[in-house]
Amino acid sequence: MTKNFYHFYVACFISLIFLIIFFILSALGLIQSTESASLIGEASRWCERVSEGIFREPINTLSNLGFMFVGLYLFWILCNDNKNSNNAFIGISPISILYASVVIYLGPGSMLMHGTNTEWGAWADNLSMIMYIILPWLFNVYSMSKWTIKQFLITYTTIVIIYSIWRWFTDFELGINFNLFGVSISFWVISEMLYKFWSPIFRLLSGFVGFLVLMLFGTMPYEVFENFNEYWWIILFWLPAVLSNEQPKYSRTYIWFIFGMISYLSAYAIWLTGVPDHASCSPDSIIQAHGIWHLLTALATYFFFKHFRSEKTV
């Protein structure tokens, strides 16, 4: 074993230990929800029939291996890099390690939900999604500000800790109609546009990009203003611009970002069909829409990784 591959082997070891423990506890029936036992034989909320076997939703559980394989592959790529670049996503760096790690954790987080059908499993799944989705837009802000890596990591960790505690005691919208995952998608697109078209004027206009993102997911502006108590968080669409007070020093090749968005939006379209009341729902099929969602979003994380690696000096 060479020193350069230390991080890859550590990631492999931790991933393997999780899988072993998860399979053993599931096989012994120690972590499945007792409430979901009454639903065995019925379609789950994600279409697949609830099973009395090792996992409550076998296909939806095992398809999450895609995230783990992608994350480990990212570690392999990073360990093979010759670190002669300022790019934080080339070679081993705190940010590249964080990105690859959270991609891996998307797998276990979702496995715990679909495998156990428990509330704590849903919490772990939601937390894994938040740990991933806040990273890109925070990295963009870091790239357009005077933040140090330490400040970036502290900010990231603080958000994750506060969210994890708050979410444990409330719900997906934190009890205040605030979906951090959905808002972070808007933050990401806004910050990418800022990175590409940064200027004092565009900083003022950038928040309107958030409305385009909402429209992309089916929410029209008139709906927002008719139900402002539910969409009060639109005022945060200008947060990336407030934090991004310096023009970026690098440029990116956006083809990989486009591939990532195509993969994610395709996954989202399929995700919408993976519910019991949809005409295409087939609870006993080995091809589950939600499982495809897992695989396509895992692929999207790879494309976004390539996007950040494309960053070069202007």
C-alpha cells in the first residue's frame, strides 16, 4: 500500500464495516420499524412492496450502493492525481475529501431509511442529502469571497450540526416551512450563475435566478406571492450574492454541470413516478423508479465532481 492511497483504503474500510454491520443488524431484525411490520405486503410510500425479509424495501435499499461505488471511485481518482494544481478538487485536499465522503454517505443514509422504514432512518437519509447539497453552493461562495478553507469547513459543519438537531425534533421543513434541500438547489444554481457572470449588477439581479429554478420544478411566481407565508424563504435567494463579494479567479467548463443537471432532472422526473398511486407503479418489479432515482443521482454527483475539477485559472 502506497501512502497516496491511504484515503482510498480508509474509505473502503469504513464503507465495508458499515455494510457488514447493517446487513447483520437487518438480518437479525434489530433495526427494522415495528410499525412498518403491519404494512408488510403493501406498497411502500416509494412504491416497492414492503418486505418481511432483510430489508423493508430491498431494491430501494440496495440501489444506494451506487452512491458508495461512485464515492469510492472519486477517492480512487483523487489518490491517483498528481497534486500540481490549485484546484481543490484535484488531489487530496480537505474539500475533495469532504465531497467524496458525503457522496459515499448518501448511500448509507438512504439505506437506513428504505431498509428499516424508521423515523430515525428517514432522519439519516435527509441529513445525508443536506450534507451533500449545501457543499457545492458553500464552495462557490468560498471561491467568490475572502473565506479561508477553515472558515468554509466551520460554516459547513455548523450548518450540518444545527440542521441535524433541528430536524430531529421537527420535520422535513423544520417546522417553519423551510426546506433546506430545495432552497439549496436554488442557491447552487444562483451561485453557479454568479461564478459565470459575476459583476456588481448581476449580484443585484442574481436572486431572480431562484424563481427560474422554482419554475423548473413546477412552482410559478404567482403561486409564490399568493402563498408568501409558505415561500417566505425566497428573500434568501440574494444570500449567495451578499456573500460572494469577489470576482472568481478561475473559470469552469460548464458541460459537466449541464450533464449533472440533465442526470438529476431525469432522476427527478422518474422519482415522481415512484409512488403507489402512479399508473406505472409496480410494487413487485425488480426495476423500481426510486431505485433508478438513486442510480441517476449517484451519476450526477460524478458529473458535478468533474465540473468542479474543470476549474482553471482565468
